Amino acid sequence: MSEHTPSPWRAMQRPHTKGPPSTAPEDAHLDYFHIQAGEVGADGWEMSGYMRPADAHLIAAAPELLTAARFVLNYIKNEEGGLGLTLKSGDLLRAAIAKAEGQS
């Protein structure tokens, strides 16, 4: 299991004087966001840039989503053991967790 910066992670939309990069598609609907993970100055980090609002909020929700995925996978593993088979939902969660932990 990889160690990530603990919650909370925040996505904050910020005004910015420049527009999105000229390489961005016109229909990309990019806004300027500041992402803060944990407490900056301790073990936290921060970044800013243009991104889709949905992407910024997904990044901010990552620690909670990973925790939830691990809990649900434990339940699925119990069900798989009782059924004697592997469930597609379990495979999807195992792959997502591995990706989040840098194992894929």
C-alpha cells in the first residue's frame, strides 16, 4: 500500500488574469484551480493550473474515494469467497486501487 498525503484535499477555483493555454481545445471549458493536499508546509503539497472543474473535484476527492474503494473491496472479497468466484466489480476495484497505489 502506498502512502499518500492525508485528507483533506481541496479544489478551489481562483480568478486568473491569463486565459487557458492556447493549446487547449475551445470546448474544453477550463477554469483555473488551486489544489491543496493536506497541510502545506507539513507533509502537504499544492498545485495550480487550468483544468476542467470535474477533474479538479475528482483530484480533491481522491483520498476519500480510495478509502471507500478499499472498504467496498473487502466486502466484495467476502462475497467472492462465499460464492467461490470472482466478481467483475471486484476486478474493477482491484485495478483502480492498484492504479492509485502506483502498482499498474
